[in-house]
Amino acid sequence: MDDLFSAASDDDGADGSAVRGARGARPSGSARPRSPLAVRMRPRTLDEVVGQQHLLGRGAPLRTLAGEHDPGAHAAPSSVILWGPPGTGKTTLAHVIARGQGRTFVELSAITAGVKDVRRVMDEALTTRDLYRQTTVLFLDEIHRFNKAQQDALLPGVENGWVVLIAATTENPSFSVVSPLLSRSLLQTLRPLDEADVRGLLERAVTDERGLAGSVELSEEALEHLVRLAAGDARRGLTALEAAAGVAQSEQPEQRARPEAQGDPSAGRPGADEADDGEDGDGSVLPVLVTLEHAEKAVDVAALRYDRAGDQHYDVASAFIKSLRGSDVDAALHYVAKMLEAGEDPRFIARRLMISAAEDVGMADPTALQTAVAAAQAVQLVGMPEARIILAEAVVHIATAPKSNAAYNGINAAIADVRAGRGQGIPAHLRDAHYPGASQLGHGKGYVYSHDEPHGIALQQYAPDDLVGLDYYEPTDRGVERDIASRVSKLRRIIRGK
């Protein structure tokens, strides 16, 4: 496994000799191609890791895995599942742990590995433990791509301590990892990096010998743009930085400080030109300025983070509904746009709009539900991309409408009473009286036909005996419901004779 992480430790840029501009690169064939900037800048110790400090405190499981534990401690390293968005350090942490002493490190990717590979690793781990008294650390990337049978193959080794598993996933383990494996592992949730973390990482990459080694200089506007585009993803930020540096270096001639200009006594002597080319010697290279224009040319769209089958789907949908309920029309439009751009089925959005119109707007604006239903039908007929316009109209109507959940609360309260066993029996005068013998049972006797009464409303009991006088619907004073509240009050006084 010596070559697994050699890119992180043995990069061409490790000594700064191959991280200069394109003009200063070695001739073809004299050096292997450089690894991507994100690989070259991977931390070598946990102390170099940016962010995730909530997981890296003294005595934390990850520090134990990295070999930073008390030799006298009796606690064995625990298997962990690293869950977090892309670019938050899951693979980086595995690389750091790989540098620990006294263990064998094995890496598998769930994209290419199968049950046969897992069993082979387990057999080798058992042999290594028995013969050499070494623990095998298995890093399994993209574990959510393993099916149930493949994940089950990990259980004996994890349970019996043949391997210490480090599993990485971008999807919620509750959806993607089998319960037995979850119960045998510690779940470590990685958070997106904040802007300060990303900014510090990019600034370090510009100056670090493993990174760009000072060959470029970032303008403040370019740095802000790259930080924003990274959206908490370190890998994306470093990739964008490298691309922006490439654009700048290809468009701007390198400005070099000539030895003559600095009064260097080596000016004119043999070999001075070679030194000036950045290979050896004291000739210095002025950094190329990376501007906002270069950054925009390199990367102009932030990648969208959204998975239609996992927790992101539910998180965005939840935020959308809550924005509608909170009357924030701008946030609601944003979340609709995010779902549509991620490929969400517009019919799903239309269904949520109908639910929101009934639950959160209700009788404060009864036309909101009509708009939502019409939008759902129109989306079916029109399809994308024009369906976005229809959905937007419904979103604006629902978000800006007056809100009432009185009908929603009323049905919930009624259901709760039914489930509690209340409301047993139906008043005899309301029971069906059309069949022979019903009159002998008293069905329909005393029923008052409402249309025969003044105002079309009769004084009589409708609710079961134990629910008489109970108000389920409590209208608000918002929107149309303000008038409904007055009418409901009058209706109850007539019906109940109060």
C-alpha cells in the first residue's frame, strides 16, 4: 500500500520545483505530471486539517485512529462512518490516518469493489492480526453505493475487530447504511467549511511550496469569488483556484525580476539565463496576478448540491414548505429554483404547493388552493421548462397570501378525539331512515329539514352527545377568514340555541 497516498506526500510540488508557471515547467519527460492542487494540499497531520474541529478534540476517535492516543489507554480504535458533503475532508482524514504507525492500511472504493474484495481484505486482516499483531484499517469510500449484501460482508470483520472500518459517504447513513453496521460504528458528521476556513485554505495554497508556491497572487475580488463558489467545499475551491491560476498564467506574460535589475553580480555570467528560467539559481519570479475576470473565466457556476433520493431532497423540500408558510416569497422561489435545477420532478413541487395551500393558507384565502390545483394540472399539460413559470405563479400566490391553519388544526383535533374513542354513537334523528323497520328504531324521528327554517338553518343537535358544544374549527381574523369567523359564530348560536 506504499503507493496509495504517494501523491499527497511525494508530489512534484513538494519542493516547489514544479509549481511555477507553465513557462517554468520542466521539459516533457523530465518529471511526471503534477497531481491536482487539491491532492497536493492535503494535510499531513490532523493539526493541518481545516475545519471539523468538533471531531478533532483531544481523545477524539479520529485522533485515536491516527495513532495520537495514550499508549496506556485500554480503549481500542473504533470503526467510524464519515458522513458529510463533498469536499469537507472525508478522504483527507483517511489519508492522514494512513500515515499512522503500527497498522496496515487498505483502501477500497464501493464503486469498483465487490463482496469478493471485501472477503479478501477480511482474510488478510485476520492473518495480519494473528501473525504480526497489526490492526488493519479499511477505508471504504462511497459506502452508500454498496448494496445490503455487500455491506453485510463487512459485519464479521468489524464486529470481531479484524478491521477498523473508516467508511465515507455523502448520503445520510440512515438511508444508505444497514442498521447492523451503523450500530457497530461511530457516526462522525462532517460540516461544510465556513468562508473563513476556505479563505485560509486558498491563501495557504497560493504560498505553500506544495501548492502554487507564490507563482500567482490573488486579488481580493478573485479570492472572494472563489470562496463563494466553493460553497464550503475545499476541493471545489482548490480546483477553481488552480483553474483561475492557469487562466491568468496563460493570458499574462510572466514578469521576472532580471538579475541586472537587482544588481545581481551573476548578471551576464554563464548559467544566468538558466537561473532566470526558474530552474536553479537566485533569479526570482514575480507572481502573476489572478483577477476577478480570470476567476470568472475559470469557473462561472457553483455546482449544485442536491440528491433526489436522500436527505438533501427532504431538507430542501422542508425549507421550501417552511418558506411558503413564513411568507418569504423570495426564499420560496429560491428553493423551487434549486429543486428544478437539480432535476426534481415538477409534479412533486406541484403536490407540495397543493398541500401548503390547504394547510397553511386555508380559508384565509380559499383561492390559493384553486391556484395550486390549476398549477398542478397545467404542469402536467405543459411540462418543463415552461412549467417553472406556472409553479412560480403558484408559489407567489401562496407565499404572499394571508395564512391560517385553522382548518388543518380542526381536522387534527377531530381525528385525535376519534382515535381516543370519543364521539361514540350518532343522534337518532340523524340516522338513516329509508329502510323498513328504521322508524321503529326511532331513526329520523324529530329531524328538522334545514331549508324549512328561517335562514335555512335549524336548531338541532348534530354532534354526538359527548361532543356537543365542542369547537374544532377556530377561525382566525386574517384574510377572508375574518368574515368567516363572524359567520361561524352566528351559525353556532342558531344551531345550539344560544
